[in-house]
Amino acid sequence: MNEINKLISGFFEPPIRDYIDKIPSGKQLRSRLICAIAKESDKRFLLSAIVETIHLASLLHDDIIDDAKTRRGAPAVFVTDGAKKAIMIGDIFYATAFSKLSAFDSAIAQIISEAVAKLSYGEFLDAELSKSFNTDRKKYENMIYLKTSALIEASCEAAAILAGKDRDRFRRFGALLGVAFQTIDDLLDITQDTATLGKPALNDLSEGKVTLPLIDYYHTADENEKAKALSFFKKKLKTNDAKRLRAALYKSGAIDKSRQYAAALLNEAKGLVENDEELLAAAESLISRIK
Ligand code: FPP
Ligand code: MG
């Protein structure tokens, strides 16, 4: 178990601790960034553990909101233990993480808590946008900035403060990476097959989430194609319909447009950390996910 996972486990007593062990570990992008930016700080692992615990709490709640039955290849906690427990465990994770923030300067505590307010609002907007077929690119971009990028942005800025580095530069780096990360996640939902994803392909549209490639496709589509896309909204897609829609998204150029958007964000991010091999590698690892 790595240093960060040990700290997270140490935040809790059984039976709550058991849930930490039950949830498979993710990519820990936020921790990787914090540890790379604040290499010299003794507090980098504690800050990482706090941020990962907040992230875990948000995922426990998010799976209930999205009715997403698997997480990281395992059944979601609300599936194995029921929604009531998953909500309460999320609350315990979230509140405990916050209590640990008191070990940091108020500037860091403020940055992280503001980011959690943003991600909660982002989740609210995501649910609101999912009520109808959203075709407004600006609304979508704002929502993914809040839902996903804000905590990554805050992690980078807080780590820069810990390390005495230029906080504005690292804040921007994190914000760019965050939006790129969600854009790539949304692309993979369309481009990867069910076996690789561990969930049905084009699942976002079935959940009511009209992501960037679909928004761009909609704006170039003819009336027939628009009607077809609308008819798939919040429906479980048949294999053939999914294949046809995916092919149409490729043909319209919408997939390429999203790929280029994510790549441009990551290139801008790389320009901010030119001499830092670890941070460049973090950006590169996201670029390599653009498929
Ligand atoms: C995943 O998005 C969801 C988030 C990044 C944020 C979720 C936020 C909340 C539930 C509110 C905050 C709550 C607490 C307790 C801090 P996604 O559904 O697009 O991604 P996925 O495919 O990984 O589920
Ligand atoms: Mg979700």
C-alpha cells in the first residue's frame, strides 16, 4: 500500500476503514500532481490523502446520483451496501477529510474548501443539464470545469503554496489538465468498446449526459440526424444503433474536434511546466489516453 493509501486508512476506524479497502484504488491523478509540485514538502502526502478522500466521497455520492452500478471495475458501494449507507459513508469521508485540513495554512484550507463547493455545484449543474438534450457548448464547458477541474486546479495551487512556488501558474496548469481529463473521459465513453470501458459504450447519452462530441455533432447534423440523436436521449442503445451513432460522430468530425480540443489544452498545460519532467509526464499520460 502506498504512503497516501496508508494515511487515508489511518483517518478511519473499522468498520468505516473497511470501505476504504473495498473500493479499488484509482489513478490518483490529484495526488500525483500534488506530490510532483510539492516534492520537498513533508505535508505533500497528507494533502494528497485529504484530496483523495474528498474525491472518494464525491464518487460514492455520484454513483447514486448517476445510478452507475460499477466503479473502477467493482460494484458501486450503493449496490453492495445500499444507498443509505453509501450516502453516510460519503459524508463521513468528506467531513473527516475537511477536519484534517486544519493542519494547513488558512490559504490552503480555503482553496480546497472552495473547490469542494465548486464540484458540488458542478454535480448539481450536471444533473440539471441532463434533464433535457443540452446543445449549449458553453454550459457544458462550465459544468465540467466545476465538476472535475476545480479540485484538480485547487490541488495544484495548494501544492504550489506548500512548495513556495508560483501559485497562479500551477493553478492554471491544474485547470487545463482538469478540463482535458474530463473531455478525454467523455471521448472514451464514445470511442471505446464495452469490454474496455467495463460499462456499456455511449453510456453517457443513456444517462442523459450530452457530452462535447455529441453537442458538436448536433450542430452540424441535418434534421433527420438531429431527430435520431434526440431519440437516443436517456435510452439504452441497441448495439447497432450505438455502432451507427459512433460512426456518424466520427464522420462528422466531432470526435476529432474534441480530441484536438483536449490536446490543445494539454499542450498549453505543458508549456507552463516546461522543465518539470514529472508534470510533463502527467500531461503526456493524459495525451496518451486520447483515443
Ligand atoms: C464524476 O463525474 C463526479 C464528480 C467528479 C463530482 C461529484 C460531486 C458530488 C457528488 C458532490 C460533492 C459531494 C461530496 C460528498 C464532496 P462523472 O459522473 O462524469 O464521472 P464518472 O464516469 O467517473 O462517474
Ligand atoms: Mg458518474
